Amino acid sequence: MTLTSVTASVTAWGDDLYGTALRTGHGPLFLRRADGWLLPLDVERWCARVDDTDLSVLRRCSGPVLDVGCGPGRFVAALDERGTPALGIDLSPDAVARTVDGGGSAECRSVFDPLPGEGTWGTVLLMDGNIGIGGDPAALLRRTARLVRPGGLLLAEVAPVDVDERLSVRVDNGRGERGHDFPWARVGAPALRRLAEGTGWTPGEWWTGGDRAFLALRCPRPRSIARIRPRNGKSRAVPLFMRRRWTP
Ligand SMILES: C[S@@+](CC[C@H](N)C(=O)[O-])C[C@H]1O[C@@H](n2cnc3c(N)ncnc32)[C@H](O)[C@@H]1O
């Protein structure tokens, strides 16, 4: 992700259209493409408690959980109630404030910033279309592969149709107010499976709930312990991944 696209995303999600929607708990709010196509943002659902479809995600989480683009924090709150350690990160100060007000932990940071616990998270969540963050899903997959521990999970909500699009969008309230352009992406399960290859992930389970769809990706564990024999003849055990440059 380039510095310009990071700045554009910070401006777009940190601005008052999105902030107002989160503070009031409702839309209408959309991502708008230059040609007028609108993708509705389900602010009411994000500001509510987890629903049955969200529970299908929670059941698959193994802690600790990092919710990337946590919004108002319904997943962080639900994980907290279940005693699973969870942290939300989001570019929007209003999203972070709502998550913290709801009793969860959250920090105002980009997923591309240095983050606490890199390489130790059991599960990273990319919900509600957040695989689109930054407009470059392969870069986001490479980044998240560095956040989880070996064997860790990425649970991504995908588009419920077979798309693989890179977009330039704005937040739009449907009443003539619009924010700045920023990069976004829409990816369905087939495209995410393809992108997983070469970015450090192994595609796993795919499931649906309501009109939403999800794909689990697993970060490979170092599979074997290689024996290396130094010049003094004594062998020692070295995890395989430490012998190569670890480039997921
Ligand atoms: C489509 S909304 C998803 C909302 C959310 N999952 C929820 O439960 O409300 C995208 C969210 O990702 C956040 N976001 C966008 N770019 C980000 C980045 N680079 N790092 C962290 N969060 C980001 C936005 O501020 C916004 O809250």
C-alpha cells in the first residue's frame, strides 16, 4: 500500500460522514464509485450486537483475536464477553471510541502500521468487506500473514458473488455529501483462494450465513524440524522456517 493510498484511507474513514454515522448508529451510508454505483454500508448492523451469522464467525475464532477495521466493535465486545482476548484496530477515532465504550479494547491504527503482538495472534478478522482495505488484497494478505502465529487463522468475509475488483470509492451519505476518493477492493471466495497462494495462506473452509459469505485461511505451521550438521559434527534441531527467509 502506498503512502498516498494510506493517507487517502485515513482521510476517508476518519472524516465526519463515517464518524457521524457511527455516533448516531445509523446510515444511510454508501461507498460510491465514480460511475455512480453504490455499495451500501450496513451501519445499523455494525452498531448492533453480533447476530447469528456473526456467531458463525465467532465459533471459528481461536484467541487471541485481532479485529482489523473493527468499526464500532461488535466482534471485540462479543469476544470479550466470552473471555477471549481481543483487540480491535481502526482508522476511525469514532469507531475506536465506540468499541472502547462497549467495553472492548481498541487502538486507532492502520493495519499497515506496526501493531502489538505481531506474529502472535491466533485469529485475524477481516469482516464486513474489510478484505477491501487498501485496495490491494494481496498486500493485505501478506501483511496479515505477518500478524498471526504459525498455524493461525484469517477469517475473511468475502463478496457473496464471484468478483475480483479494484475500485476507487468515496464515502457517500446519499444526501449529496461525499468524502474523498480512496482505494478499495471487492473479492469473492474464488478470487481470495487464488490470492491466498503466494501470500502465505492455505485456503480452508468456506461458509455462508444469510446473504453473507466467508472464507477461512490458515497460515502454515513450520512443518518439520530439520537436522543440520555443523562442522563440529554435532547436529542440532532447527525449525525449518528459521533456515529460510520467512516470506509468507
Ligand atoms: C467496511 S467498514 C467495516 C466495519 C466493521 N467491520 C464493523 O464491524 O463495523 C471498514 C472499516 O475498516 C476501517 N479501516 C479502513 N482502512 C483501514 C486500515 N488501513 N486499517 C485499519 N482499519 C481500517 C474503517 O475505518 C472502517 O471502520
